[in-house]
Amino acid sequence: DMIAGIYGASAVSMALLARERGDARGQVIDLSLLEPIFSVLGPEAAIFKTTGKVKQRVGSASNTTSPRNVYACADGKYVALSGSTQTVAQRIFEIIGRPDMIKDPRFATNSDRVKNRALVDEAVGAWFIQHTRDEALRIMREAGATVGPVYDIADAVDDPHFQEREVFLDVEDPD
């Protein structure tokens, strides 16, 4: 329902813009609950339509890119990492102290890494579990890796970005 709501809000905005520009007097928005979900599934529907194969679920990992997963850190917090390009994947292998993986035929290309995702995740996960989340984020970001924190609710509430925008209600003050 929420995804359809977001798409509906976007459609209304586009209709209002068209009216404001004089391109249209009115618009009909035909929006189902089902169709918007396909856009957030990424390439999975297209892969199935072209190959007839159903990709198996891999949790937070990806069926099309490796390394790409959520990894636990030494302080019990988590990070999301994506090595979607060859250059970034190579940087990640260097950061984790495994430059040998760059030349290893099991990890040489993205397709190879996806086939051997468990081994990639084992190596990458072993590095993350030795660092706190903040330390791991700093090291990865400084090296140009695509990484971000996975927030729990305490992290979200404490994040200054959200506090500045008064996203959270003050339960002690009903006004």
C-alpha cells in the first residue's frame, strides 16, 4: 500500500504540474496496488520473463552483484555494502586485506563473484566483524567504497538529520 501511495503522490504531482504549465486541464490517474511493486523488485521480473528462471532468495544479498550484502560489525551494529562495479569490488578486496581475490578466477568478474557469493561474503564479513560500525564506515568511505549504516530505531531517532527536521513527535508535548 505504501509503495502505491508514493507512486500516487508522484502521479498527482505530475498531473498538477501539467495543469500549471497549461499542458492539460485534467488527468486520470489509474493506479493499482500491484503494479508499483514491480519497480522496486529491480531486474527480477525481467530476468524471469527472459530466462524463465526464478532467482532464489538470498536475504540481504543480491542475485546480480557481489559483494553486496549487510554485514555485522564488532559492536553489534550493521553496515550495508555494495561492490556493484569492478573497480569498487577491487577496492573492497584491497581494504579487507585480500588483494589476492582480485586475480583469483573465482572472483575475477562480477559473474564469478555472484557464483561464489558465499566465499566473498565470508571474506568481507570476517573483516567487518573486526571493526566497529563507525570505524568500518570511515575506512570504507575513505577508500571510495559504497557503504552505509543499517539503522535500528535508536540510531534513526538519534540521527541529527532526522532531529533537525522534527520528524519524530515529542510524546511529552501533545502540541
